[in-house]
Amino acid sequence: MAQVDQAAPVATSDTGGLRRDVGLIGLMWASVGSIIGSGWLYGAHDAVIQAGPSAIISWVIGSVAIVLLALVHAELGGMFPVAGGTARYPHYAFGGLAGMSFGWFSWLQAATVAPIEVEAMIGYAGHWSWAQHFQNADKTLTPSGLVVAVLLMAVFVGVNFFGVRALAHTNSAATWWKIAVPLGAIFVVAVGNFHPANFHSEGFAPFGAKGVLAAISTSGIIFALLGFEQAIQLAGESRNPKRDLPRATLGSVAIGAVIYMLLQVVFIGALPHSSFAHGWAHLAFKGDSGPWAGIATLVGLGWLAGVLYLDAIVSPGGTGLIYTTATSRVSYGLAKNGYAPKVFARTDARGVPWFGLIMSFVTGVICFLPFPSWHKLVGFITSASVLMYAGAPLAYGVFADKLPHRERPYRLPFGKVLSPLSFVVANLIIYWAGWDTLWRLGLAIVLGYVLLGGYALYAHKKNLPDAPRMDFRAAQWLPAYLVGIGLISWQGGFGGQGHIGLWWDILVITAFSVGIYYWAKATASTSERIERDIEEVVVTEAPAH
């Protein structure tokens, strides 16, 4: 169970403050609970359809990419233990416009995860006759399914209203289950049901390198590995953030990556040859709408299938629960930086940012309308998440140059090399998601500028004391970055015009990313400005002694 101190101090602030109640296990389990959600139930199946057995390589590449990003976040999380950290690092480094932008990316990805987990729960529940009328034949929600989805979102919000202490207990219990079930499935299915010939009988990489790369972003691989940042988002509620945040971040990635790669290997090895005899793109077997439960049934493990159908409620439910928490904490961070109305930073007697929770519920319900199925939302969330992650390497480069003597509980080895590399990798993942996903993400980004930019104009017009400072000079690279990545995707071979061929597109993305990285470093805020912005927040949210 999560370690909770009954005498934990309350952070002092003008809004009542967040309670520092969460220990190392609570932080790590928040991240692990987010990483192991609906992704394990669908990821191996969708990846093998896109890449064949070479999906294993896709998982390795995806894991390395997430590890690079997590390493950068681990150092930043220890340096700046504040709530909603991913929304704040770019603010410190580049001022208001960049902070507002990456804050919106952070909120956008967090707010859309709970709805996708609800859709996964409803999808697997269709195994039972009483729940079959919740989805149409194309896996989209029916009117009755929409009602159930809204009720499940309400449950997520209701649990969060009991405070982070209750959440830590609830999520910790669910996460033990979420780790045990996939590990048990790996062992039980592999024993007596593993066919090595499956890895080469129809070709190891039938769709070539393009299939391997596309699977990383569009089949749910990166989506499955997302979530390590949840410990960072809860930094403002950690009892010992400088010690625990790096450990929780890196530990959760290691656990998740190992489990997912083992799941992919066993899934491929357990399939009967008849299920992919017409090619991996046409993989089909009875019960494949719930892939792992279907495999268990095929190999005569009906009891395991029953456990997996139950897990299909618990695993996505636990992930949806913690992302509901994250959404309210990111909006809390946006309000503290002056990008959103102060009502988002108000907390109740339990230290819960109540208005942010209500808005996370409203947003989740709205998401069910344009994205009424699990598969329709995966690529969008992947791109929004990685775009959010991309702000950390940029901020890291600035802090390495301008805050060299600031305390770092965890110091990234070879940081000046790994930081730009992680930014390149993030942009490759975004690019591989494809143009069809990225133009939709572009519309969401424009909406964010309308909402947050509109509030900024209102705050300045009313001369509010916390009106955000935009700092256009420090963020002059940002429009070029967002438009540039979109143009490359439009002209590229992953759903675009195909004018930039495979491998050349990787070279173009790499050169573009390196250029943006050093441009951002050259125009960043001054050391004095960065120190002042950090102290305004870190001192305010420091735990009471």
C-alpha cells in the first residue's frame, strides 16, 4: 500500500494548498498504474497487425524513446518539485507563451486519457451479454453505452474528491492487481503454448521498416508506455520529492517496458498459425475483440480468460482514475502560472482542486462524442502526449546552461547529448503518428490558443495582478516548431503527400529538431528571470515545517 503519513504537513498558499501525503511507493504506483492500463489489453494485437513479429523491435524502439524522455524528466522533477511539473518547465525556461502552449498540450493529453480508458472498459465488458448493447458493431458507443461512460467518468471524479490520501490507497491496491495479472498471463499462456515458428513462418518483418516505425505511434505502443509523468504531476503532494521523484519516474518506466515486451513476445508465440495464415495484416481469431482473453480461450485456459475480462475493468479503471487526478493538477499548475482563471487553483478542505476535477469530468464527457471508440483516440493521445514531453528536453538544455549550480538530486549522465537526442526522438514519434492524426491535433492546439489566449487578453485588459507575461521573444521558435512539424508530416510518407521518402524523412526531422533545439536555447529567458519565476512558485508551494 502507499505510504501515507498521518501527520503530513499542509503546503501553505493563498488557495489552501496541496497536501504532501504521498511517499515513494505512492508516486511510483501512480506512474505504473498509468502505464499499465488498456494499452496492455490491445497493444500487442494492434502492433503485430501493423508490423508482424517485428513489432518486438517497435516495442524496443518505443521503450528506448520513453526512457530517454523519462531520464530528462527525472532530473527536472528533482530540481523543481511542483504540482503539474510538465506544464511548468517550459514556462520557467521560455516564459509565458511557451509555458501556456506546453501547459495546454499537457492538459489536453491528460484530459483525454480517462475517456479512452472508459471506452476500453466498456469494450471488454461486451463479453457479457448484459453489456453487449453498450457498443455498436463498429465498437462505437450506443446511447446506453454513452450513459454508462458518463457514469464511469463520474466515479473517477468522485473517488478523487476524497483527496490524494484516499486516491493513493485506491490506486496502489489496483496497481498491485494490474501488475500481477499481465505477469501471470505471460507465464501461464507461454507454458505449453509457445510456437517459435510464428516469428518467421510468414516473415519476421512483412511490412518492412515503415511498418516497424508506424507501429510505434499508431498501434498503441507509445500510448501503452505513457504515464511515467504522473509522479511528476504529483510532485506538489510528495513528502520527499527530491529523493523520490527520480526513483519513481525511472522505476515505473523499467517495470512497464519489461512487462510490455514480454507480453508482445508471448502473444506472437501463442497464436495458432491459422489466425495469421492469410498474412499478419489479416490476423483474426475468435474473441479477438478482446485479444488476450481471446487467446486464453483459444488455448483452453477459460479460467484465465475470466480473470482477464475482470482485469479489463480494473486496469483501465485504475488508469482513468489517476489521469483524472492528473488533469486537475495540470489545470492547477496552469492557474498558478496565470494562464487559467484562479478558480482552477482553489482547493477544498482535503486539498483537492475541486473545479479542475469538475472540468475534467465535463471534458471527458465531451470526448465521447467525436472519439466514440478506443482505437479512434489512441493516435491523438499519443501525439498530444509526446508533444507535451518535448518541452522537457528544451527546458533541460536551458537549465543546464543557465542554472549550472542549482541542486540536482538526480543528474542525467551525458545530459547535453541525451537532451537534444530525446527531443529528436519525440519529434520522430509525433511524425510517425501520421498526417491524419496531426491535422486534428493542430485544430486542438488552435482551440487551446483561443481559450488560454483569450483569458490572457482578459487578464491584461482587467489589469489582474497575475496576468501572464507572454515573452514572445523567448518563444519566437515555437510557431516555427509547430508549423514546421506539421508541414513535414503533410509532405511525408506517413499519411501525407509522400514527397519525402523513408529515411530521408528521418534525416529531415533530425535536422529540423536540432535546429529548433539550439534556436530555443539561444532565445531563452535570462538566468535572473528564470530564478525569479522558479522562486515565485517553489517557495509558495514548499511544504510547511
